[in-house]
Amino acid sequence: MAHDHSHQAKDYNRAFAIGVILNVVFVAIEAGYGVAAGSLALIADAGHNLSDVLSLLLAWGAGWLATKAATEKRTYGFRKVTVMASLVSAILLLVALGGITWESVGRFLDPKPVEGITVIAVAAVGVVINTVTALLFISGQKHDLNIRGAFFHMAADAGVSLGVVVAGIIIMVTGWLFVDPLISLFIVAVILAGTWSLLRESMNLVIDSVPKGVDVAEIKKYLTGLENVSQIHDLHVWPMSTTEVALSVHLIIAAGSLESDFLSKLQRHLHDRFSIEHSTIQVERQDGGPCMLNRNGCI
């Protein structure tokens, strides 16, 4: 999970720019054809795609803000904005899925045929554009929740558009109107599984839970196994952003002196082994006074 956020933000500037431009163009085309064909479904989907453009801009803006330097007022800068953006993105996805579910249930009760070859053709273009956009973020979404939110929005749109195409073809061949809402609900269920994971992980990061992939038990084992370290306390591990992890800990040192490079080696090892970007270590002597944070309730 250790990454240079400034470098990563620059890496995805182009991806966000391409994604936003492609989707703005598609929204304009879809809305235009919707008006021309008298298709409320296309106009409504254009509105949904416009909300996804806003989600891309949200993720892009959060990534850019995270590169801003820290100040005396904001000592961590704006890194945490990426976590907030991933949470908002997950909530927007759930709202969109709820809207699709509502529409699908309505179509079960009042089936409507897909409105001709125009709707199918425009939806097919949507599959291509949203798939291309999702692929721009497929590698980064494994390491950055903010990027994952953008990926899921585009994957969801691609899935819904594909459902329209498949349902339209099946309905044209068989006349089975129930296929349209049935496929839509199936796609919603698949996307919901990933969205729920995104929401849960985002919520954990917002409340400063230990980020996914960081093993606190292993960190404790490593720290207590260090030479001259007799005990540790007040260990905290939390996310500074969706890509950076921070740690603070108090080490009680047994009698004897530490090597001059003890702390620098320890920080390097925490970075290389546990992906800890920012570590703050307080060293205390065993024969010194008691630390006020060495009590029940402190790990």
C-alpha cells in the first residue's frame, strides 16, 4: 500500500482527463439521441452518466488536493480528502444502484419493450466508452480506494449498458419483456458486492481503522523482537490517505545504549516490510518514569 501519492496523482491525470472527455461527449450524444428518438430511458441514462462524470471529477480533484504541501494549520495537508472522496463515491454508487433497482422493479410491474435499434446502438457505444474508461483505472484500483471508486462507477455503467444491449436483442428475438429488468437486477447484484466492499473499506479509513493489508500483530511481533526493546505501548496505525499509512509507537528500552542509526533503520524496515510511509517512534528508558500512555486502553 506504500506509494508516492504525488507521483500516482500525476500518473492518473491523463486517465481522468480522457475519462471525463469521453463521458461528457457520450452524455451529449446520448441525450441528443434520447430527445430525437423520444426515449425517456436514454435521457435518464444520460443523466446518470453525467453523475458519473461528477464522480470522476471528485476523485480527480481529491487526488490533486492530496499532492498539496502541508501547512501549519493542516499538518498532513489534504491527504485525507482522498478517503472522503472514496466514501462519497461509494455512497453515490449505492444511490445509482438503488435508482436502477427501482426502475427495474417498475418494469417488472409494467413491462416496456426496449425502444428500438437506436437505444441498443447507443447503449453499445456506452459499453465501449465506459469499458475503456474503467480499464484506465484497473491497475490503480487495487491499491487506491479513490481510484477504485472511479473504476467501479465506470464498470457499473458498462455493465448496465451491456444489459440494455443484451436485453434489447433478446426481446427483439423472443418478445420476453421481463428479460430487461431481470438482467438489470442481476447486474446490480454483481456491482453491489464490489460497491459494498468499497463502502466498508472507506468507512474504516474515515474512522482511522488499520488499513487493509497491514498486519498489526506482525508489527507488534517485530517491534517487541528488536534488540534492547523490552516492551512497547501506545501503538497506533492509521491511514493518512487512501495510499499512505502512518504509525506511532512508544518503545521501552532496556539498560544499555542504542546504535546511532537505530531509528533510521527501524523506520526504513517499517517502510519496506509493512508499507508504513510515516512512522513516529518515541523511545523511553526502562528505568525512567512511567509514561502516562502506558495504561489500559492503549495497545
